[in-house]
Amino acid sequence: MICLTWGKWAGLGRAACRKERVMVELAARLHDLKERSGASYAELARRCGISASTLHRYCRGQVLPDSYGMVERIALVCGADRAELAELYTLWARADAERSRAGDDAPVPAVAGPPAGEVAEAAVVSGRTARPHGRRLLWLTALLGVLVLAAAVGAVSLPGGHVAKSTGSQRVFGPAWSQYPATVPSTFYGVTINSDSGAMPGFRVGAVRLWDSETRWSGDATTLARMTQRASTVIRRADPDATVVCPSMGDLWEPASQRFLLEFAAADGYQACDAAGVKLYPRRDGDTPESLIRLGAVIDRTFHEAGVHPPLWNTGTVYRIPADRPLDQRRSIAYATRFYLIGMYLRYQRMYFYNWGGTAIPLVLQAAGGRPTAAAQAVDTLQRWLVGARIVACGQGRQAGLPTRVWQCRFLPPAGRTPDPMFVRWTESGTATMPADAGTRVVRLLDGTSLPAPRTLRVTEQPVLVMTGR
């Protein structure tokens, strides 16, 4: 590929060309995985929750996926291993960085590709030579030619000598992610007990974590990794069926803690575990549960940089939490339930609420020896709504076809029932209204009451369950 480097096109030309070059390489990797899987575009697209035409564009380098999550989903469905996932992340991250540098929010022009089933199986990428079929070679040559042209026309001279610039990032419409329906396990809903009373929660929970506050580690990551490996060996020898969770990493908003995680991974600490523990917590006093999405993205990128992809468990919060301001009852109900919903949004396997039994924290579920609070009862209600339910997708705002402030997770009823979708919806702040979904039959509230199907749905900070069908 020849980059354009002359005159006023030089900067944009180089950045656009670099992006397209990496996109071609990423597309070749995805196409090779698709061919290796033996599945059709339609079958893979169905399993990834996207259209076949969208998947085809990804595999031809016409469009760069908006998030690495989509790349990972396609790769996993195709059977990619960890090394391939790490390579794909590197390619996607490079292309995404060049996209931001180029200010390019438009998809690559459509390229006349080979007929379905005739796309070849290899290309010359990253210095590794394969023998592409003639059609594939012709297709790649044509694609590279069009991409050079795209770099040239990416900046258009306007009257007065000005250069047209992009107006923003790429607009992608749809959920933040979607997947093949997967049952939300009861163990997803956890609480951490920091009490020596021996009492257990008086509301529905799926997992209980006993925690000793004197277990914080102050040494180096390599030593901790070796200790983890030895402990895992001992545990598995005593109980081969045990689930081993690596030490929970905290303060991951901070670069120093991110580096510690990378060093722990480099010392093969995560190879000894079935899951990784992390601590999701609001960065500032008063932040909403939705602010954890940003921290989740930081954690996700750190694990990708480390080249490991373990299932994630949220096991706690931050040391300063007792000093944060207490929440009123209305907000306690909203934040407690949304804590678990954001865990689903982030696709974590378990969410442990910190801490059951204590009262010196902003949000109390139940004091040891006392009755469950209204917030705990709301958590119980949320779990009852979703017993056996299968989560399909989550999204937020206009990108997902919702009002700006509305968040949503979409579910299907337990297997064997009529597959009428259910939606849990809420706002991060304030109230929003939207037309009721076609076929809405009832709206359930956290206080246990239900409303008949409305024409207009009122969504607040407290989640509601919208049920459709018969």
C-alpha cells in the first residue's frame, strides 16, 4: 500500500492509510478464523448476535468493529485460542488508535468482493507468507487500491483552502453487546460477609463470601503469583472440583495497580486459577453504579494487554467506602439493584456486594441480627424476576434505540417457555418516557406491584421489568 504524504493531505493521508492497512490485516485474521471454523456467515452471525452482512464487512475490512468485544466474540465463536485473541486485540487497538488519529468516522467504501464461498483462506500478513488463491489475491489487490483512494479522498479541499474534517467518532447503532441466550446463574448474586456474628443474610442470595480484612497484600506481584500457584496446587490436591479464584486486584483506576496486574499475569499467576478477582468501586463519593462501566473498560483493556482472559468476579470495593456519604432509601434501592445489573452489563460471572452485616457504609442491605432493608428486599425482587431467565443483550441510550438516559438489559424466559422477550430498564438519573414495546402485557416494579400494559412507559432510577407476549 502506498500512503499519501504530500501537501495538506499528508497528516490525514498517513493516519488513514495506517488505519486501513491494519484493518486489512485484522480482516484477514477474522476471515481465516471464519474459514477454519467451517461455519457459514449466516451461522456465525446468528451466534454472534449480528447480521451476516455486518460480519461479512468485518471480514472484508470494510468496517472496523466499534469495540474489541465484537472482535473477541467473533473469534471465540470461531474457536480462537488465547494467543490469537491477544493478536486480534493488538490489531484492533492499533486500528482504533489510527481511526482516532485520522478523525475518520466513515466506513470504507464497499468493495466488490468474491462470491460467497469463494473467499480464499490466507494472505500475506505480518511478514508471514501464505499462498492465496488467485481470486483472494485479486480481491486483496483491489481492496488495497480502493483503500489508497479512500485515504486520498478522506480530506476534501473546500473553497477558501480549508480541509473538511470529520465531525465525530463512528456512529454504531445497536446494543453494547449481544450473545446467544445464557442463563443468569443464581451464584451471580453474592454478598461479602465481614461479621463474626455467624448470622447469614435474610434475603435471597446465591453466593456468600467470608472475608478477613487483614488479608491485604503489600509485597510484589511475582511473589504473590508464586504463592497463588502453590495455594492452587494444595487446594486442587484436596478438592479437584474446587473453583480457585486468584487474589482480587483493587485500586484499578490507578496506573500503578494496573501495572501490578500486568506483572502478576506475566508471572503466570492467572494460569493457576479458574477466575480472576477484581474490585469494582466508584471513583468518587456519590458516583452512580453506571460509573463502573468505565472502570470495567479499564480492567478489560488491562487484561487484554496482559494476554489473559479469565472469567471475572467482582469481590469488593475500596478501603475508603465507610467514609462516603450514606444514601437515602430511594437511592439505596436503586443503587443496590443496579449494582447487579451493571455486573450483567459488564458480563461478570459473579458480583459480591460489600458488605452484608455492616452498617458503617453508604448502602446497607441488612445489619447483622436485623431485618433486611428495603434495598435488600429490592435485590431479592430483582432475582425473583430473573430466575432461570437467559440474558441476550444490554445497551444504553440512542445507540440502542432508547431515550438518552435509559439503560436496558434484554432477557428471554427460561428454556421451554414461549420466547417472548423481557426487558429490565432504568435511568442513571431522573425520569424518561418512551413508547411501550409492542406486545407489552405487564410492567413489574421493585416494590412487588405490577402495572397493566401502558401506552407510554415511565422509566426511573429504580429498575422496572417489562414483560411482553402472552
